[in-house]
Amino acid sequence: MSLIPYALTRPFLFGMDAEAAHELTMDMLARGQRTPLQWAWCNETVDDPITLAGLTFPNRVGMAAGLDKNARCIDALGAMGFGFVEVGTVTPKAQPGNPKPRMFRLPEARALINRLGFNNEGLEAFLRNVQQAQFRKQNRRNPMLLGLNIGKNATTPIENATSDYLTCLEGVYPHADYVTVNISSPNTQNLRALQSDAALDALLSAIAERREALATQHARRVPVFVKIAPDLDEAQVAVIAATLQRHGMDGVIATNTTISRAAVQGMRHAEETGGLSGAPVLEASNQVIRQLRTALGSRFPIIGVGGVMSAEDAVSKIRAGADVVQIYTGLIYEGPALVVKAAKAIKAMG
């Protein structure tokens, strides 16, 4: 277990600007990983393997994309006990993201709002960091899995978005256990339009075709998942489900942040533009998961994410129909102990 209880460090971090605290934490994790300092936050890895899309996940709790956009902290996050870690979103070219301030805490709702906008150092730097990670050299029966999450540059017109996704797919393919196509961030203009019927059909058709070529080239087939928003009605979810299956996608990640403010009205920062994450997203995300499971049948892999702030929340995602879950905002509010608690609670479901 970690040597430093998160309850001691959280007040210090929450006393800082949210993005400054984030950067300080990521710098500490990047510097401390693969050194004795890692004992400050390391946890056991719960053994609860599950096979999805041809991959064996060591347990059913993962790190969601967005925390480690530049893939600097893969080993540090793995040491927290995650069965899988997803990093990114990466874009072909480096970009600064949206103007600051762009990340806000809503502590009374156990929530965050961010409008970071895919700020990252670009594909080349991202891949250098991925290749420095050592987690695959650990002698474990079921090693941690790595997901690489791809997107488009803000300056790329939406009609040319496919080109950015294909560039990123080619770059990350040799290094990923799975690739996530992010079409659901609310912080890149028009990005969510790619979830519409015709646009999604065209994008996934191009990705499926390129993936077949890459599978032949690299002699391995890397699963491709698609990450969708919680702000979809049942008809939209049904169309997305059918499109995923038609193009041979291997799984779906449900969901990204929400643009709804219904659960946080009147709170400080509630009217800030951006995606809302944390406790208020739990039920909306679970509803999309339930609809996806109905539309996709029992065997199609679903990764549930959104509002996992406790072990009980993680269990609720599995009960809604998810096969595995991911955490982000819960880690910020509850610390690394949440990873083990959630993994043990899911394992106890049998």
C-alpha cells in the first residue's frame, strides 16, 4: 500500500489552482516512477483477469484518458494497481489547447469542469514517452494493458478530421494494446459532430480499412475502441451501436464528460464552458451503458467511465452492462486507494 495517505496531500493540492495542481502531480509522478519514490503511491494489483477483444485485462479497473495526455506517467499510474492505463488524447501536431483558466473544481458536487482542448506535445513526443515505459518488462502473468487515445488537431477542419485520426492510428498502432478513437470531447469545436450517422460511418470506414492494412504490416491485430458522449438519446445510441458493429470496431468506451449542468446549477463555476466529470455524470453514463448493452448484445466489449467516485459506483457500472471500468475524477477526489477498493468490489461480485 502507498506510504503517504492521500488525505494528507489532498488539502495542499486543492488549495492550488486545479490545473497547477494537476501539473505538479504529473511532474511528481513522472520524476518518481521507476524509483523508490514510487512507494509513496503504489498499491497491490488485484488479480481479477477478464478477456475482452482478445486482450487479457489483469483486473477490471483502468485509468481513463485525459489525465496523462503526453504518456509521461504510464509506469507511475500502473503502480497504483490499475489493470489498464489509457493515455492521450494525442493529436498529430503539438497544440496548446484552450486559454487558461480551463479547469475548475466543484467540490460540493465532487466534480470537475475542464475545457483543456486536447493540449498535448504532439504525436512524436507522445510516442517517445510511450517507448520509455517499462511496464511490459515486469514479470507478471497478466501484465497491465496500455490504451492509446487519438484525436484531431483543433486547427484541422472537421471535414478533414479523418486524416488526423489515420495519422495518429499509424503512429500509435505498433505500441498500443488497444487504440481509442475519441470523438466525444466537448472541448474541440465540432468534434462531437463526428458521432452523427454519416460522419461516424465515414470515419470508422476509413479507420477499419487502415487498421486492416496495419494488421497485415505489423502481423498483429490491435483492437480499436470508440469513446462516445453521455449526451445522447436512445435513438442516437442505437445508431452508434449499429455503426460500431458494421465497421468491426472491437469495443466502446462510455462515456466522456457531459455538457449538461442540471446536477450542479447554482454552484460556483457551474456555468464555466467545458465538460463536467465526476459524481454528477454517473447516472447519465450508466444510462448510456444500459442502452448500449441492449443494442449491442451480451458479448460486445463496453468500458464504463464517468462518475466512479467509490467502489459502489464501479460496481454500478458493471451492473449497468460494462465489462470493465475507468476512473479519472475519482482519483483526484479519493486518491489511489480507490483503484484497489473498486477492483476488489468488482471481483467480489463473482
